[in-house]
Amino acid sequence: MSKYGDYELKATRYGYGEGLVELGHENNKVVALGGDITSSTAVNFFKNEFPDRFYSIGIAEQNMATVASGLALAGYVPFYTTYGVFAAGRCWDQIRTTICYNELNVKIGSGHAGVSVGPDGATHQALEDIALVRTIPNITVVSPADAIETKKATLAIGRMFGPAIVRFGREAVPIVTKEDTPFELGKGYIFKEDGTDVAIIATGAMVWMALEAMKLLRQEGINARLINLHTIKPIDKEIIVKAAPDCGAIVTCEEHQIHGGFGSAIAEVIVANEPEPMEFVGVQDRFGEAGPPELLWTEFNLDKVDIVNAVKKVLARTKK
């Protein structure tokens, strides 16, 4: 396993694949569906372990969602997996009308999330998937921070009943949680220090970037509270509402479009309960690009320096 500084590196997709295999051993009703990209989404882990419970649907994602729905009606626990632009985008009507309207027990693996997928470019970088799915009733939406948390998320949605989607990436990212780090669907947690100068609320790989930003902030005497909010729906209102008055300023971080995404979900809670100044770190209304992940983080203003700048900007708007 490679390293970045003090961090071990591992792709979140591998946590998804490992979680699928564990679920397969737990429950013989768990089945997996793939769309000709089983290796790049790590569904091949399940395919190799349970070849008779894997279905290759081909490059026909909408059909895959519908087949998964039929399997759910027959009593199975189907996971259909493909890139997020197809899993959530191309299949949106099937998710809304077939899966969620009928509250079917279908699980969705949404891969290649964010810009850090790298060379695949704009067409394959899922930057709108959170906005698409979180507006649909009856669905659970999860965006884990690292491979360990992705495995936990996969296990959690496989053990619950009802529609659920888990978001993960292709490239290796730092492992920032541990096996004993708390994980519960619908519950965020304070990741590091219980700071009161500003609350940084992050999801997915941006949790790691926020950790890096906190190091820089501490050097300037800014004590931040970092909240890992892996479950976007149902959202943990309690932890958000508490952080708002405690800190008096909020910065949200997501590897996704600002419009309608994770930050928007936080803002909905803040405005209705504890209005405080906010800043949003995320993709600013543009498509992705091809390139090395480390360059894309900087190009799309998702770097630790961008988080620091957002913190300084929001603090300038407070009375603190």
C-alpha cells in the first residue's frame, strides 16, 4: 500500500468491493449487477467470490437498474454498480419512479465520483450525482471519506432495508479513519478537535483535504471543528445545528458541484434553524477536465489552501 506523508493510500472503490464480499458471506440473497466495468468499480471482488450471484448486464445502465428492481421484488438484495454519471444520471428516472417510489430494496454503487478520477475527463467525472439523488424521497445517500469508511457504508446500506446509494472514487486517497472510528448512517461526527472558531463540514475525500487545511489554520491560531458528514441523506441536523452557534461560521467542503450539492444540504438546515455565515468549497459551475488528480484538486479550487481561504473569508464576515 502506497503512502502520502503519514497517510496510507487506498482507493475507496476497494472498500466498496470488500464490503460487497462480506455482505455476500453474510446473506446469500445479496447479488451484484455490473455494466462491463466490474474491475474499475471493484465489483470483480464479488464476482470472483460468488460467480453465480453476479449478473453482467452490459452497457445498458437503465436496464440494469430495472433488473435490480425485479430482483428486489423477488426477495434479493441487489447492488447495481457503475460510474456515478450513469448510476445516478442516466438512471435517474428508474431510481425515482421504479426504485424509490416503490421503496424497493435496491442498492446503488456510484463510482468515479469527483474530479480526482483523473484522466477519464469531464464525461466520466460525477460532479452532479449528489444533487440528483438527494432530492428523491425514500433514498439514503452516503459519501464516505476513505476506503475503511466506504466498506462500513457498504455494509450498512446492505443491512438496512430500502433504496440507498454509496459514492466512491477510483484513485487512491489517504486513509483518515480507523476500524474503530464511529460510523452510523445518518450520524456525522466531530473528526478532530472540538474547535469553536469555525466549523468545517466535509464529505467524501474532502475530509482528508480539510484535515490538511486544519494544520495550516492552527499555524495561524485558528481553531477549527471538523465534522465528517458521510451521510448526506438523512442528514444529521443535530450536529449541524449545534455547530452553528458554537462556532459562528461554517465552511462546507465537497468534491461536487456547489449548486444543489452537499453544501446546499447543509445550508438548508442552517437557514431553517441557526443562521450563520457560510462559505462553500466545491466545483464552481463547470465541467471536469482530464489530468492528474493532484493538479485537478488545485485547478478546481478544492485544495487545502482553498479551504483556508474560505475559512478566512467567512471569519471576516463574523463578529468574532
